[in-house]
Amino acid sequence: MSVEHLEQVAANALRHISRNQAIKAYMQENALIHEVLLRAARRFIGGETLLECLETARALQAQGCVLTIDYMGENTRDEAMAQEATGEFLRVIHAISEQRLAATISLDLSHIGLALDAELALRNASSLAQAARAANTALMISMEGTERIDEIITLHRRLCEQYDNVGITLQAYLRRTTYDLASALQRPGRIRLVKGAYEEEPGAAEPRGEILDRGYRDFMEILLLSDHPCSLATHDLNLLNAAHRFIRRQELKRHPFEFEMLYGVTPERLQLVRERGYRTRVYLPYGREWYLYLCHRLAEYPPNIYQAIGDAVAMV
Ligand code: FDA
């Protein structure tokens, strides 16, 4: 069995166990395991608290980064917790305004109530959009698993009837994105294009590979030619280079696009894009719900598993 094959097996196992609540609870209750995993997670998160995250944000801003801050969480099944999450996002917006951070916020609608009631999520998202507008900033809605997409797009549409500072994330691995992109282009708000991170049923989403990359490139070109604010959110060097060639060929220098990458992932590519003269943004998540996020980051790039083990060993 090759190393690549073994890495893939480990990555698939990680994807699988990341959703297992019993394993997650065990990891969180065992202080040593929790500490070890947190050490690995710190490469990818701004901290466990807003204070820690703001410290990281200020350091990144001093290096010239524009940010989007996410208080991590999803699938909130309890109304009080959805309200608590909304309150925390309001504190983030307040901090952005008070500390004059060049930052927006990013969130999962299921974190602020969508898993319970769409109207609750709409009320909470509206109050965040309003606060963000007063603070002269914006919010970006993340895209979740396929079972939620219709509701998320509907809520985005309803938010856009009142606010022009609410963006939406679209996933290139889904065929429906052709239609979702065409309709999102009719609404205000930045469109963030990602490949897609969820473990979908076989056939529901295009797996990593040439076909997906070609699809991403097609959507990217539509966005770049549209003059609509957009974020090209990928770390894929071939796609970053393809975007660069396309932008030069089309002479799109003043177009409202930006490149966005995850904190701690390929910072050298972010630097390269910045050196090419483009606006760049770093997605900076924080909070105590980092377990699933860490699993995603390790699974999508298996060599990170070695790095995580290294981080853990360095601690012992
Ligand atoms: P791909 O996964 O093919 O990776 C291309 C290359 O990038 C790899 O070969 C490697 O070199 C490098 N790389 C990628 N991930 C790495 C890692 N973890 N560590 C080190 N190197 C890595 N998804 C979703 O479904 N809904 C959402 O709302 C969002 N939101 C979002 C916001 C932002 C700002 C980003 C950048 C990404 C998301 N995603 C997301 C995640 C996205 O769907 C996707 O899973 C990751 O961005 C990885 O995909 P790439 O486009 O980088 O390509």
C-alpha cells in the first residue's frame, strides 16, 4: 500500500469520525487529548476566545491582511445557544468597529438558528446585517451540506431585499451552482466561490480532480467578467495562476474581486497573490468549537496529519 493511499484512508477515517458525537465528547472530556488537539488546531484558528482572536487579528492586520472573522459553530439545536452565538457575532462586529479592524464576519446560518427554525435564523441574521451595516462592514454566509442549500439561498434572497452587505458562498463541486450563481449575480453582496468541503452522497458532488477544477475555473471566469464583488476562495496554485492569467488577459485590474484563504493554510500562496498586486483576505475562525474544523483541515490535505502529530509530540 502506497503512502498516498494510506494518507487517503486516514483522511477518510477522519472525515467519518469528525461527525461522531461520542468521539467528539470523549476528546473534549479528556483533558490531555483536548490539550494535544488544541495545539494542532491553533495553527488554523485565531484562538478559543474573542480576546485571543482579536490579538491574532491585529497581528495579521499589521502584516497587511484584510480579514473575515468567524465564531465557529454549526447545527445549533437549542434556541438559547443560537441567541448566544448571535450575541457573540454582535460583539465581534462591535470589536471590528471599535478597533478599526479591516474585517468582515463570516457565519453558518445553522449556527444562529437555521437548524431549528428558518424565521429565527432570518431574525438573527437581519440583526447582524443591520449591526454590520452600522459598523460599515459586511457579513458573509457560508454554505453548508446539500440538505440545507435551498433554505440558505432563500434566506440570502430575503436578506438581500433589505441589506446590500450580505454575501453568499457557493460550492463549485455542485452542479446546481450554475443556477445558484446566475441568481446570486442578480442580488447585491459579495459571492465567495469555494470548491466545497462536505462529505456528500456519492454522485451528489464532484470529487477533487480535473472536472471540478475546470468547473471552478468556469465559475471564476463568469464572476470575474460580471463586475460583481467576489472572493476567489481557494489555495489551489493552478487555479490561482489561471485566475492571474485571466485577469491580465481581460485587463480587470479595478474589478471588485479578492482572493481569500484560510488562516494557517498555504500562507506563502497568499503572499504570492498579494505580490501580484491583488487584494487578499484571510478567513480567521475562533471559538471552542474547533474540533470539526480541525478534522476538515487535516482531512483535506493529509500531510497536515503529520504536522498535527508533530505539534502534539512537541508538547509532550
Ligand atoms: P484543494 O482542496 O483541491 O487543495 C488545493 C491545494 O491547496 C492542495 O493540493 C494543497 O496544496 C493546498 N491545500 C488545501 N487545503 C489545505 C490544507 N488544509 N492545508 C494545507 N494545504 C492545503 N467550504 C464549504 O463547503 N462551505 C463554505 O462555506 C466554505 N467556506 C470557505 C471559506 C474560505 C475563505 C475558504 C478558503 C474555504 C472555504 N471552504 C468552504 C472550504 C473549501 O470548500 C475547500 O474545502 C478548501 O478551501 C480546500 O479547497 P481548495 O480550493 O484549496 O482546493
